Amino acid sequence: MAEAERIIGTPDTPDAAGAGDHGTAATAATAAAPAERPRGRRRIAVLFSVAAFAYALDLVSKLVVVAKLEHHAPIKVLGDWLEFTAIRNPGAAFSFGQAYTVIFTAIAAAVIVVIVRLARKLYSLPWAIALGLLLGGALGNLTDRIFRSPGIFQGEVVDFIAPKGFAVFNLADSAIVCGGILIVLLSFRGLDPDGTVHKD
């Protein structure tokens, strides 16, 4: 946790000014503080709104798939290139690592805890969207791990999107991948979660 918080960093604070302009610096810091707090709250609101949307979309899609598609023939969407077929996946995203269900459950829970803890230091809108996608996707698959058979923390995730020649996945997997890609792009651009931009 501490390492993750170190990477995220903390919002910049005004440097201490010299004795001659101490009064001016204090006044500027006092004026800036109320503006920073609402901006941070807006970013947090974006993060949890994106997470809620991604989670709800994943949850509804899985309910429909289990009710209408499980134990039925696949539905062709784009000929042989894309179809919907319901499977139960005990592994990680895209059906990888099926022998480590409990480990992946613990990892998903840890990711959720880290994102929630670091949300208070978030001042960047793109980072809020990226972390919101990660949070919503992790919550979606974690819900399956907890509540679906064969048992708590060992539940199998419902996957149904089956492109030709690729692993079957779900909307939670898609949200996690999109959030991860966005984080990589933001890191390459030098944009930190606290809103600062750096150039190496």
C-alpha cells in the first residue's frame, strides 16, 4: 500500500516563501486551498461514477447471459468472427490461470482497496476515468468470485464475448484492459494522478 501511495504521490503544495513576501504567499495559499478541495472531490466523483457504470453494465450483462444464453447454442453476432457464448471461468481475465482462483480473488480485492485509498489524492480527470474503469471491472469479477458457484472466493466468472481465435471474456475484463491501457498512455505522457506533468 505504501509503495502504491508513493507512486501516486500527493498534490503539490506551495513552497514556503521568504520573509519579505510571506504574507502574500500565505494569502495565495489560503485562496487556493478551497479551490483545490472541490476539484479533488469532483475527480473522486468521476472515478466512482465511472466505476459504478462499468460495474452495473457488467452485472446486468451477466444476469442476462445466465438467464438467456447459458445452456443454449451460441449467438452469432458477426458471422464466424464474433459470437456470444456463455462459459464459466475459474481463472483470471481471458480464461488465463484457471488453477489460481483464490489468488486472483485476493488480487482483485487488493486492487479495489488500493484504488479506494488513493482516491483522496486524485486531481487528474483522465486518471479518475482510468482508475474508475479498473475499479468497476475488478468489482464486477470479484462479485462473481464471491457469490457464484462453486463457493465463496472460488466462484467462476461468467464470460460470454467470444471473438474468433481469441479467449472468451466479459465487460469487466474489457473495463480492466481499457483502464490499464489508459494508465500506460498517461504515464508515457508524464501526467501524474495528482494532476502534475513531468518530463524525464
